[in-house]
Amino acid sequence: MSTPTEPQPNTTATASLVVSVTDLASSLAISPTDSFPAVFATARMIALMEIAAARILTPFLLQGQLSVGVSVDVTHTAPTPLGSEVVAEARYVGRTGKGGKLYEFEVVARDEGGEIGRARHVRAVVEKERLEGVAVKRVKGGAEL
């Protein structure tokens, strides 16, 4: 019997956190003129969604590989206050993209009051060293992936 190279469709994984001050939109300001509310930031919700999706792929990665986000189509539909728990649940949909090299997920985020957001998320599997090397070269000399 061979080892599967990807998750079965409908495989799920979760990631959760309790909203802290650093998770609030108000913590994202980088200038005194930036003003955001003291509720769970969309950027942090997306990060939590990515973690949940990445956890589905982790058992299928070879040494030196990791998965990275390629795209996120997200809606953030309800505010979450400081101290609430947020849980993101990802569900593997299947392969997508040219040659089926990408992995697609549906992700839903919820707090104690119900759904706060959902996303269609796509990830790629890459060699960690190559990706990090290309990043440095790209900034210092124009290399492409």
C-alpha cells in the first residue's frame, strides 16, 4: 500500500487563538494618523485561516518543504472583541491551478457568537531554502521564482 501524497478531499484541521491586544486592528497602525477599531483584525483572521489550512498539508510535506499561501479570497463579516476565542476550520477541496500544483481550501472562522468570516484559500508546496534564497536575491537583484 502506497503512502498518499496529498490529503483526501474534505480533510479538515483547525487553528484557534484567544484575541489579545496584538490581534486587534487598532494594533496595526503604523502612523499616528492611522485609526482602526479595537476588534479582531482581518489580517490576523487571515493568518489564523492560513495556519488551519497549512496544518492539513503538513503530514504530506517532505523534509525541507513547507506550504505557503498563494491567494486568499476572504470576507470578514462580524467583529470580535478582545478576550474572545476565534477558531478557524479549514477543509481541503482539492488540487487547482496549472498542472494541479496548487492546493485549495475553504476556511470558516468563528467566535463564541458564530461565524465571523470565510475564505477560499490556495497554497503551494515549496522548498524552504529555495524560497528564502529567491526572496533575498529578488530584493537585491531582480531574481524571479
